[in-house]
Amino acid sequence: MRYSRTIFLGVALLFVVSLYAHPASEIIVSYDKDSMILAVEFTHSVSDPAKHYIDKVDVVLGKKDLVIQELMSQDTAEGGKVLYKIRDLKPGDTVKVKVNCNRFGGKSTEYTIE
């Protein structure tokens, strides 16, 4: 009986936390070949971007980490944008971009350089 009560409380706690924590809803990636700037824009609606925010951005090409950036807040309550100058990208390369929420969850997307 005590064991099942502990499990129930654990599941209930996870449910409550998930109501207030969530991954980004959208990631938009673009690359300007002339300036060699990779732009990562994310939508992550929160009430307080200083307390609940995207805290990490990873950019990977194949098995190579190109960017691992930890953030301390996001730009606005709706989301944010980060820019990276990456010289090594060429047409046909596919980068994987992942953003993580400081409270719960992550989201990733892939972008092929044109």
C-alpha cells in the first residue's frame, strides 16, 4: 500500500511539473552563405523568460559538435534567436539543431544547407 502511494505521488508530481514546463514549440533554422551565419530562432512561450527559458542550443554536423551554447535566459517571453558564424558549412550538409528547456524537454530539427 505504501509503495503504491509513493508511485501515485511521483506520477502526480510529474504531471504537475509538465503543466508548467515544456520544450520549444518551433525551431526555425536558416543559413546565409555569404556571411556564413547560421540563425536559430525558437518559439518557447513562457510567463517569465528569466526563470523558464531555453537553456541550451546544440548544433551538430554528422558526429561533430559545431556549437554547444548554454543560455541564462531567452530574449522574450515568446522565444529567442541566436546567431553563429560557421565557415565549414557547404551545400548539401545537414545540421541537426537541438534546443533544451531548463525545466523540461527538448526539441530538435534538421536543416540542409542550400
